[in-house]
Amino acid sequence: MDVMERIQAQVDSAPVVLYMKGTPQFPQCGFSATAAQTLASTGVEFAYVNIFEDQEVMQNLPAFQDWPTFPQIYFNSELMGGGDIIVEMAEMGSLKGAMEEAVERFSKK
């Protein structure tokens, strides 16, 4: 399986997937920490991929959906954007509902 197929399999594996530097418990940058904390604050489960654990994923993920920076957040295999978008959604009150909808849609696959 090539790296793009691995990335596709990862985004297809859970309703919400966060690509980040480090882990939610031990983030390796402020943007990743903010994204993980914001997602966690909803109480909705999410998966994560530590890009430092797979250099091929780290190098190729920006080309996967033409998003150059980390973190990257996917809902039902669709790129939602980076940490700033997730924070904005949380501030507007739409993040938890969007995550719950992603979980519901995922369970119907």
C-alpha cells in the first residue's frame, strides 16, 4: 500500500481524525495542542495520527487534500481544515454538533 492509500485508509477509519504533531496527551506544538484540546472539549471521541511516527505521512499529507499545514482535521474522510477552523467552529457553537453528525453518518456506513 502506498502512502496515499495509507492516508486514505486512516481518514476512512474513524468519523473524526486529527493529524497532529505528537499525541493529544503529549502534543509537540501549540497548534496541535489547541486542536486536540478543542476536539476533546466536545466529549466526542476522535482518532488521531501522530505525524512524527510516520515520515511518509508527514511528507505527503499536505498534498493529499492540498492543505500545507498541520494539524489537519477530517470528518467522514473530508478535510475540515486546520486548528483555526476547529476553534472557530467551537466558538460559534457548531463543533460538537458537527462531530456528533460525523459519528452518526459513520455508523451508518
